[in-house]
Amino acid sequence: MRKSSFAPGILFLIFALTLPAFILAQQNRSARRATPPDRPAPTTGANGKGVVTSPMIKSDLAEALGVIQSNHIDGKKLDYNSVFKSSITGMLSVLDPHSTYFDPIEYASFRTEQRSEYFGIGATIEDLREGTDVNTYIRATFPESPAHRAGLRFGDKILEVDGQSMKGKTYPDVRKFLLGPRGTTVKVTVEHPADKSKQTVSIVRDAVSLPSIAQAYMLRPGVGYVGMTGGFNLTTADEFDQALRFLHGKGMNMLVLDLRGNRGGLLIQAVRVANTFLQRGQMIVTQKGRFRDSSQSYAAVNENPDKVPVVVLVNGETASAAEIVAGALQDHDRALIVGETTFGKGLVQFPFQLDYDSALLLTIAKYFTPSGRLIQRDYSGGGTYNYYFPGGLAADKSSQANPQKSGPETQTDMGRTVYGGGGIAPDETVKPGTISGAERHLRDVLFAFALELTTGKVQGFDAYRIQRPIDFEHDLVSEDYPVTDALFNQLKKFAGSKPIFKVTPEQLEKSRAYAERQLRYNLLSAAYGFRTATQVFNDADPQISKAVDAMPRARELAQAASRARVRG
């Protein structure tokens, strides 16, 4: 095993069996067979079981395909890409839950996401359901995106895409029409909310940034917040450095690093992020694989680490590279972990490119936190579904066995006990805030009222009219588009006059706190973009509130660990 600097520089020897080419070459011969030919008995291994060889596998696959073509009711309509993909996927599924196969389109998308971008118009969209009618609207555009340059704004109703009606389609369906190869043109017909005028704009699809960091701002004086929820891609560490410089410039002396919902990505980017807070020589992660170049150890190289107290927020969707960061900071007592137990993915994948621009994303190693924890959850029996959704989708995750005490025990630098085998358990467990079914029912009427406000159709509230491009650089303050008593009363009148939404004034009053936040979010999205608008939800987030309250403990822990290193 080698200790590595941060340049990955790993070369893997790849041996790939290209099944599609072989099988296609055998189709005519295989299709004529009604029964398998005589073949020699397989050799027997030490365990007394038959040894399956590669030629036998290829022959069986070719023969099975021939039988299907000749006898299945739809055998002449086979989608060969689906056949080969399902065959390879089935083979990989018996190995582990994270090895997978990418067809050419999926592999191209995978590589694009690794660059922290996608190809499209660069806008967030949302449904508005009015009775049985469903329409999709522009909620916000991204900075410098094609949609922003084309003048699309909050509230524009998408009527057609390339001449095809979008009426009745939900936003995931509409999104598929808007995405496409870079440099291609898409014609989008919209209806502007202010005057109901229609406009068709030609938009050239381009690369749209998918930043790892959705938000970086001051929660309160001295307390910075970084929402690193977009995965670990090629730009993550650079984005993080930039965010910290920005927050230090605002007077940050404590940091909340939010990794909730971050499903991981590039290991080397996780190493670089953890390196920000660790002293040279402190281990970050150890990777152990079958062959030499897949086994490496990554230690910090920072002579002057950032010393701000850190609280890391995690939940059940915090996985992989995000768990490397949380595990390293917890094991070295450099940060306090708050939230819920993480997903538990301790396996490393590497993309092996195959012919025809497809690829295998294959597990080649396991990784271990500095204390020696393998945090990979068990996947030995129960299938893929049970692995990703233990107990089913409706299961109460908080009632399940505590993974913190289910695996091997290790210790942090200060001797605190931590466990492997089932994710990273937080130092302080806090349940997330929830939205009830009754509150979700209010979203359509709140969005519809926001459309009325931003287009100046609500008398006496001209200050809420927003007919200008988004100001992406705005620093949010409490005085921005407040939901006053007068405005909330107007909302209740609007709901009472729109029975199509089936929302009564009494329902709004009962869920007033949620309704006020959601309405203000809609208004702020129109004025400053959705990333800035999301701050209104953070203000009421119980896990973020607990993170701020836990800062003194995080400071004491980090200081004690630092003193111990000096004495050592």
C-alpha cells in the first residue's frame, strides 16, 4: 500500500469481453438450434462443483438469444441495446449493489455530470395543477444560462417545445424535451403571465453549471453555512475554497458544512475538501483493492489548515465521498457530526471503458476511515431493493436498529468510540423537519398567488411586482418580500375565490408558518433565483438550528484534539 499525494495518477489494466460483437456474429448459427449441442463435461474444481468457463458463457448467451429470436412472440422486434444491457446488469448485480453498466448515452451523461454540468437551457421548472389541468412554468433561470439570456422569467408558462404541446405534461416530462446535445436549438413557446402574450424563443442548448455548492452565506453573524449538496465533481474542492474565502470575508468564525443529500462522487475531491481542516500527516482515507494501484492511502498535506469550528450535517442520503469527509473529520475530532446516520457506502468504483463508448463502473476497492472503519452497510442477502430501501419505502428509519452499534468498534483521536458496518452515526442525532400532506396540498394555490403578486395583479401590493431579470448577486435580508398580516389576509381571500384549488382560508391559517415560508420562497425565486430563495427554509430547519447550537461543543472538541497532537 502506498501513501499518495492528491494527484490520482492511477493506471488500471483492463480486460474487457465485448459480448455484443460476439453474439451478433453468432446469431444465424444459434437461431437454427432447437437443442443444445453435445459438449464435453465441465471440469471439476476442488469443491466438487462444475467450473463455468468464458467460452461456455458466450455460447449459452448466443444460443439463448437465438432461441428468443426464433420463438418469443416479439422475437423479431428485439431491442438489442436493452437485451445486452439487461444481461450485463444482471451479471453485475450478483457482485455488489454499486457496480453497474452504462450504455453509450448513459456513459456520456455520467462524464458530463463529473464535469459539474449538463446540456440544456438552464432553468428550473414546476407544475401548477388547476383542477384536472396541469401546466409547467418557469420558476427561475441560472446565471448566464441560455434561458436567462433568452429572457425567460418566473411565471412563464411553457406551451410548446419544438411545436409539440406541453399541456397536461408534468415537469419531468417537459424537462426531457428541453434537454439535448450541446449546440442544438430548441424552440420554446411561452405565455407571459403579466399580459398573457405568447412568444416563441429559439434557444441554443449549452453547458449549464451544476455546482457542488448550492449555497454559501452567513446564517447569522459569525456563523457561515456551506450547502455542499450537489455531489463531489471535478470542481468541488475549488468551489469549496472559493466559498470559504467569501465567508471569511464576511466575518465567519464558525462553519456549518451541510452534506445532507450529497451522494458522493470523486474520491480525490473528498480528500481535498477534508484536507482543508486537517494538519499535514493526518490520515484522510485508506483505499484497499485487489491489485497494487487500487490500494492507496491519502493523508493531509496542509501546513496551515483552517481552524474554524465545524459542524457537519448528514442524513441517510449522505453517501460515498461525502462519508469520507464526514468520517475523516469525526475520527480526528475535527468536527461534530449532527443529523442522522449516513447511507453507508464504503466501496470505490472505477469506470472501465468498453467498445461502442459504453462502460462498466466496477467496484475495485473498499475504503476505510482514519480510525480503520469500513462503513459499508451489509448487502449480502435481501436484494438490491432492500439494500437501498431497508424495510420498504414506508419504513420508519428512526425505529430501525442503530447502525452505530452494529459493527466493529474503533476510537477517534480523543478516544471516543465509533463503529463501522453501517454508515457514520452522528455525534448528535436530530430528526429533520417534515412537511405534512395538508401542507403539500397548499403548494399550488401558493404558487398561483405568487404569479398574481409578481405580475402586479393584486391591488395594494405593487411592491411585490417583479418584472425584471433575476439579481443573482443579492444578499438576502429579512426585509426582502416579507409576508405581512395584510398580505396573508389577501392570500386567504384569493384562496376563497379559487375553489379549483380546494383550499380554504381556515386551512391556510392552520398551516400559516409553512404557507408564509413557501409563499416567500416563490417571491424570492422570482427576484433572486431559487438558490437564494432556499435560505428561507434553512431558517426553520431543526437540524441546522441544532448545528448552530452545537458549535461550542465542536470548538471544544477540536481544541482538545489539537492540544493532544501538540503533546504527542
